[in-house]
Amino acid sequence: MLALKAIWDGLTLAEVSREQHVRLQTLSQWLNSYLHGGFEAMLSRHETPRQQRLSPQRQRIIRFILLHKQPVDYGIDSYQWTANLLKEVIYQKWEITISAARLYQLFDEWGLSFQKVHRDYGPTNARKQAEFIAELKKKPMNSTRIAH
């Protein structure tokens, strides 16, 4: 409003832009909005749609990767997904840089909590698992003693 008042008082757009530390393009947009709809048009929120870096198809691929693959499948020495590891895979596949914040938004849109995205374990070894269960069955349970 101060910028428009300064224009009304006779300053040029360039002068107001410098004084108010506002880009000339922004100042022109404000003036145009005011001239075509008054203060209401100028003060109304103008949402500009952001172009998505990840197409819906690529988003489906990423969701599939999170739910069915592990970082180790992409040459990364880990069995647990983190936002940074997923960013690395996205860059490997499509040379797209994306923020962790955007990934968290996608997790939310997909109904995934960050914990559901994580896979904190590697592939199971059936033989070792059977040996572990057999050892547990051999040990007597002592209900009065709690191990910490």
C-alpha cells in the first residue's frame, strides 16, 4: 500500500522499487491488480501452481520403491530408508533434486508415516532364525526374573 501511495504521489516504478526494496516485476503486478480490481484484488491471495518435479507416474514408482525395495537394491549399503537415501535414488534414476520436506509431504499424501517407510532389518536368514527359535525353546522361562 505504501508503494502504491508513493506511485500516486508521483514517484516512478523504478524509484519506488529501489526505495521499498521490491522487485519491479512485483510492483508492476501489484499496480496491475489494483488498477483492475482495487484493493480487494490487490490483497487477494494469488496461488501460482508449482510445477511438480516428480510426475504422478514417478511418484508411484517412488512409493513402490519405498514399500517393496531396500536401499541395498540400489547399491547403497543400508537396509533402512532415510529421506537422504531416497533423494539419492531419485537423483540416480532421474537426475532430479528434491528436498526432504517434499518427500515427507509425499509420505503424508500416501498415508505413510515415516516409521512405515523405514525398514530396519535386512533379509531374513531362515536357517539362523530356526536355530534362534530352537535355542529359545531349550531355555527354561523364569517368570520371577526379568532381563534388562
